[in-house]
Amino acid sequence: MEVVMVPDSDREQILAYLVEQYQLELLRMCYLYLRDAMLAEDALQETFIKAYRSLESFRGECTEKTWLTRIAINTCKDMQCSAWMRHVDKRVTPDMLPVASVAFEEKDEELIMAVMQLPVKLRETVLLHYYQDMSVKEIAQSLSLTSSTVSNRLKRASKKLRMVLERGHYHG
């Protein structure tokens, strides 16, 4: 693979574009992972710093969104492993999320709370597919999985969510 050097001025323009395009959806995803607004903002900032530093290594084998999502997920996972995370209140309600383009309805809150109770592997797959509008292929690239694994996780998550919502309760 040939590494292409990008002049700093171009890198800054590229970064400005990436921030403008993906900032809000990455912030929301980071918040859902970390369940803390300040940590989500830190993760978002760290995501863009990492992206800026590695612009030359972006090979275009996936979309910018997929690439940034992978960086953000890894950043959030690193932060979750830190000692600080043991002291964070991990209960999330929809009104705590950064501003959405469409207001939450009461039925949405029940679904979001049920999604947040899923095991991490299922939750991240659901969030990327339904919340970030990523295709199965993009999710597979972002999580370094096969497309069939992503599809299976979505099916398992759907089944679990259906059971929880039909019973009308979740562990929250």
C-alpha cells in the first residue's frame, strides 16, 4: 500500500468536513456507549484527533462514516476499560441524549431502554444498524466481523427485544 502525504492545510479541510458531516451522530453513539455526556464529548474529540493523525492511512476500503465509527467504537471501548468508568452512573434515558433531529415519543423511550439492556455485542449492532443507519456490510467492516455474524446478531437482538417489549418490562 502506498502512503500518500496530505499537506496540513488539506488535512485540516478534510477534518473540518468530517467533523461537520459526522459530529452529531458520532456524539450520540459515543453517549450511548459511555452513558455520560462529558465522556462522550471526550471520546468524540479523541476520535477526530485519531482520525486527523491517521488520514494518510485511510485507504478508502470503506466509507468515511464506517472508518470514523470504528475509531469511535474503539475509543469508547478503551474508555470503558478505564478505572473512571466504575464511577459513572450508567443509567440512560432518552431525555439525556444529545439533541435529536426528531423528538422522542413515549413509545421510543421504552424501546431505547430495552435496547440499552441488551448484551454489548447485540446492542452495538442494533445501534449501528438502526440508529446510525449503517448497512450490514458497513457494520461488519466497522466491527471487524463477517456479514453473517452481524445478521445473526441483529436477528438475536430483534428476538430479545420483541420478548422484552411484549412482556412490557425491562431491567432498568
